[in-house]
Amino acid sequence: MAGNPLENATPVRAQIVDSNGLPTTRAGAGAVLSPSATLTMTGSALALPTPPAGTTWADVQPQGGDVRYRLDGTNPTLSVGKTWYEGGDYTLTNAADIAAVRVIGTAGVILDITWRTA
């Protein structure tokens, strides 16, 4: 019987990126604030829900499809803007980005949001 074909496989780990698309860790993120939030995409551009007081980080994960976003306060479209890919973990690392970000996805896609302190 042949050996296990996965014995030499390299484990894959999801990469966490900040709002500029750069690799990051949650080393600067502090306590999780309640309540967390979900934002259901409608096919139109949306702002994030108002975070709890003291929020300086937001961890976001698209579920059910990709989400496009912009950090300059203007609206993305379904074809224009940077992409947060379904199932990826992304972090907005300051309150200004959380306030300015605009997102769009096809109707029914959910953006799962966890608020954090610095």
C-alpha cells in the first residue's frame, strides 16, 4: 500500500490583510466589542453599521460571495473597487477607515463584522 499522499503537504493558512491589502496580524487589536454585526448586501453601495463606542478595528469576512470596497468615501460598483474575497479575513485598522469604507456585493452576500479596540 502506498504512503499517505498528504504526509508531505504544506498546510495552508488564511492570510489576514489590512484595509490597504497588506499582510497583518491582530497583534494591535484589543478586546472584542459587542455586539458584532452583519451587513447584508443589496447590490447597492453601503456604509458599515455604526460600531460600538471605542471601536478602532473592524474584522470583516464576506460570506456567500465577494465584496468590493473603497476607502475614500466614494461608492464602489460591482465591477470597480478593491475586492474582499468570500471567506477571507480582512481588517480595517483605524476608526477613519471604518467610517469611510463603502462596500457593495450582489444581493444576499453577507459581511460578518467583529468590532475591536486597539
